[in-house]
Amino acid sequence: MTKFMKYAKRIAAAATLLAGTHLAFAQAYPTKPINWVVPFAAGGPTDALARHIAERVARELGQPIIIDNAPGAGGTVGAAKVAKATADGYTFLVGHMGYMGAAPALYRKLGYDPVKDFDAVFRFPDTPLVLMVRNAHPAKDMAGLIDFARKNPDRLFIGNAGMGSSSHLIAALVANAAGIRVTMVPYKGAGPALVDVIGGQVDGMFDQTNTAMPHITSGKVRALAVTSKVRLPQFKNVPTLNETVLPGFEASTWYGIYAPRGTPKAALDKVQNAYLRAMKDTGFTGKMAEQAIQMLPPEQYTGAALARHTENEVARWRAVAAKSNLALD
Ligand code: MLT
């Protein structure tokens, strides 16, 4: 046998071995619990939605999904952690509009690239936000709140989940569009911020509907407006910003699951397909719809669609940030 034939035989054997390893991985995955990093404090909207979806996807995969809360800097701390994690199929990021869309436009030195450093796995449904104020605040509606802020520049204290979070970005866009100056009060998540709105330490905040709803219906805070284009059936008496002070305004928080770039495709596909099966379960999606979470057309839930969406959002926020002077450093 010639030297070349011996070499070719060894290569073929190695390729077969590699293919075999990939196949074995694909068949066995997942063989242990999986970590989902949530870059905000426990108890907030991202944490609550991630836990609801993780529980259902875990049932499909046959392995538990552990939520690892890694809050800080509007979510960029958790995102950087996953960007550097081992790409073995066992660490994922619960990504969202702020740190996976807007952050490149807000920070010169971000420490990760939402498009290059991650593999997109699947997209969650979107969550609109509600502007809530403490019960004792004098403003009875949006016009009253804008008037108060105009007469008291920097004296309206608005809580948020950290600079660059969606509760911060939406508040900044609304303040910009309304031509008012407010004081932003950052927290490690919307959960701790809401505690201080209920307690009256801060005047108000934008929070996603899934965690805002129980506190509004129980009367602990007052809702002044929602960010959806049309009213939400769950908040019939709450006007939209679009129909009140900001015609045309519409916003919601988008979310998606991402893995460190280079994660085995077999793992990405299995996790995506487990989610797509779960999204056919009306009991599971019904719970989210009750919280005014907005279902998307099914083709938008895939990893490929999320990858395109992330690229488009990074570009869109560059334009928005430039126009609204949102940069943070
Ligand atoms: C945000 O961006 O405001 C987050 O969704 C807050 C959170 O989940 O705590």
C-alpha cells in the first residue's frame, strides 16, 4: 500500500470516528441539566417569562433547565458571561432587545458582539410594557404626568432595570419624544424597581405586562399607559401612548435564546425543536397570552429568524440611539 493510500486510509478512519462522535453526541444530548443565564434579578419579567418557558422546554428535552440570574449593567454582564462560556450545548443566554439589540449603539466598549459571538436558537413571544406610578403621585393620567415633569424638570424619578434595559430605553424614548427631563433610577432588575414604586420611593416605571399585571389589578400601583399600538384586552381602561401623548409610538420587549458561537448544531436544533413543539401546546401559550404577551407568526420563532432579527435590531437601534442621543458612554 503506497504512503498516500495509508495516509488517505487514516484520514477516512478519523472522519468516520468524528462523524461517529457527532452522531453519538446528537443522539445522547442532553445528558445533564442545562443552564439558562438571565441577566436580571429574580422576580422580574425576564426571569418570570424565562422560568415559564424553561419549565416547558425542559419537559420536551428530558433534562432540567436551571435559571442562573447574573444581573448588572442593563443585562450586559450576563451576556458577556455567556459569550465567553464553553460552547458545549449546556449554557444559553436569555437575550433581549436591550443587551442584544441596543447595547452596541449605547456602549463603545461592550465586550461582546450580539451577532458574531452567539448562535441564535429560538425567539420568545414579545412583551408590551405598562407605565405605572405610585398611588400617591399627583398625576392622574399621561397628560398630567407630562405636565408635572415640565413644571418640575428632573423631579420625576423613574425606576428601571439598569441603563440599556428595556424599562430604561422605553422611558428614555418617551421622555425624549415628550420633551421632558426625568431622573432615571437604575436597579438590578425590574423586580426590585417595582418594590420601590409600590413603596413610594420612586415615582414610576415601565414594566412588562407579565409582572406588572398583578400589582395593577390589586391596586398597589396605578397604570397610566401601555406601549402597544392598540389597547390590550387585559388592560381595557388603560390608554395607549399612541392614543394619548405620543401618536405613532409603539414598543415591546423582544426576547430570544442564544448559545455561545460554535455550540454543536445538534444541540441548537434539539433545543429549538423542543421549543417549537412546546409552542403548539395551547395550555402553555394560553398562560402567556393571559399576561398580554404577544404571540408571533410561527416562522418568527426559529433560530434563523432570530439571527436575522438580531442583526436588524442592532442596525435599527444605531439609528434610534443617534436620533435620541441614548449613548451611555
Ligand atoms: C428590562 O429590560 O427592563 C427587563 O426586562 C427587566 C427585568 O426583567 O428585570
